[in-house]
Amino acid sequence: MRELLTSFALLLASSSFAQSADTLTSHNDIPPRKVSFVTKVDIQHATKDGIYLNGYVVNIRYEKAKELDGKMIRVSGKVTIVKGIQHEPGGAAIQGRQGDTKHILKPKIKLVSTDKNFGEDRIRA
């Protein structure tokens, strides 16, 4: 009986440390929930939803984007995926983006100064 309990305990312990197929696969295709990056603002990438920066649609007012045009900023925030439309050939025209888009709806934006004496300034989106 003691040998049976010992072998059962060893079997349970070894199976609990085994890797499952899910842990062996890479999850690089899943976008991060929060991002942070430094980029230069170009007003030509502005849309009605915000401005395209580093592959993300960053939700800021057009006036603020004009103010930041040509400047280096640090953007951080939570990423939200908006599903794109599925266009069917021969079907009615539907408004919207074809592919999925990554949005930062409530970004935290800091002006990045190239002068080390000034550091970073906080900007409200």
C-alpha cells in the first residue's frame, strides 16, 4: 500500500511539472496590452480618429496634433484592437477600415526634449 501511494505521489508530481503544448508555442502574434514608444509627430498622418504613430491610431485632438507637429514625443497607453470590415466581392460598399487597427484611446503623451537640461514635459491629450 505504501508503494502504491509513493508511486501515485511521484506520478502526480511529475505530471504537474510537465509542459503542455500551450506553453511550448510562441505568443508573439498577440499584441501587448500596454505599449510605450518614442516617435516624431507628423500631422500628415492625422485622421478623424486621431493620428497614426508607429502603427497605432493614437486618440488625440487635431489641435493638439498640430501643436506637436515635428516634435519628438513619448506615447504610452493601453491598446485596443478594433476589428476591420469584411468586404465581399460584388456586395454593397461598406464604410470602415479593411484590416484590424490598434488604437490607444487614452494615451499618456510626454514631450521628449533633445536638450538634457529640460527633460520631459507632460502633455494632456
